[in-house]
Amino acid sequence: MTGSRAVAPRLTLVGGIDDATGVVTGATFREQEDAAGYLEVLRATLRRFGVPAAVYRDRHRIFEASDRALTLEEQLADVRLPTQVGRALDELDIVSIAAHSTRAKGRVERLWGTFQDRRVTARRQPGAGHPTAEV
Amino acid sequence: MLATLLPRFDRRFSVARPPIRLRAWRPAPGRAATERICCLKYRRVVANDHAIRAGAQMSVTYNLGVVSEAAPIVEAADPAGLWAFDCEVASLWCNRCEAVDGTNDWRITDIWDDVFFDYRQGICPEGHTRVMMD
């Protein structure tokens, strides 16, 4: 697909940014926002920078499934099992802070705006590979 | 594309790390530990009819005597045990790294004996070779 009018695949960009420095710690394209994408970003962050003290994230159910009904196994154990990403954050002893609004995590939201401006143009240049292979 | 865009973004928009005493970053665990943590994990239970529920049902088709040995290994989520039981069911486990690595990092090659498929060979990210499927 080349040219600015070509129809590009609809993808979701999952990423993280260091709130202190503005460095993008990791980002990956996924067909939808999913746990595997967040784990890929977490893996890239660990490899490049190490373990962050805390993550400031949205209230997506990928991080904390607090509103679903307990499974039979959870009822018997009287505990809510963590999500895949929640379990990884727990194992790494990373504090997970849920933002109450998109405005609260303004830095990453601003990053999406910048990427939508610049990334789409770069994406449509001739020779660009399939985006899901990128991290 | 992201590999070139992200460094350019960082150079243009990032700022110096603030001089504070609080350590915001800790050293990462080793590669094997990172892979062990940053993966999808599912608890599996082997039913009395030797079936394992994994989305659609998957059946453990070993003979009835062997499945009783496989069941506790599956339920304990022990990839080293699965490797020892049958290397094909521990498909991304490297017994030398003692870690499960993501599919994208393995170099997988089909080995052919003339026109007949012989076996599938995999090389883990650390360069260890193993048979993936025979």
C-alpha cells in the first residue's frame, strides 16, 4: 500500500512514556488493545530501562477486572485473581495507579496526538513494513 | 518504522532526568525472568476424560496410562516437566535457558529429507538449538 490515499489497516498503538523525561519506553501496534500488547510494551520497557516504580494507567479491564462476576474457582478461594497484566505488574512489584480521566494522564495522551500527526505520514511511505511486526 | 521514529521522538521531545533522589527505576530481572513474567499464563485442569479446556477443548491423546503422569505436570504449569514428558508439547521452552521465549524471537526451520518432512528445528534467542516437532 503506497500513497496517502491508500487504505491502511486499522490498528491500535499500545505504548508507554516516562512521565519524568518524556521518553517513549515502548510501543507496539496491535489489531486491538489487548493484554499481549501491554505485555510486549512492558517487556520492551524492562529491557531498555528496567523496572519502573509505578505505572499510571487507564481503567481498562486489561489491568484490573474489578466489575466482572467471580469465577467458581475465585469464589471458592474467596479472592479475585489478577488479570494477565495485573499479575505481571504484581510479580515485578510495580505500583499500578489507575487514572480517573484521560486528562489526568495528559503526557501519554499528548503522545498519541503527536503520533497521529507524524506516524501516519511515515507509515504510508513506500517500503514501510507491516506495522504489527514493530515494537 | 517505529524503530526509527521512536529514537527521533525521544531526541526531539524528551527532557533531562530530574535531579531527585527517589529512584524511579530498578534494574530489570534477567532475560529469562522477564520472559517468564511478561507472558500470558493460563491455569489448566485436566478433566477425568483427559481433556484440557483451552478455548475450544483440546484433548490429551496419549494413552490412558501416560495421561495420569501428564495431568499433574499440566496442572502445575511446569514447562520443564512438560519438556521432559514430551518436548513437542513444551513448544517454546528452551531447556538450556530454562525459560519460555516468545515465538517471534525463535528461528524456526523445517528440515527436509529429500521431499519428505523430517523435523522442525528451532533456535532460541540465546542460540540454543532444539527439535520443535519430529
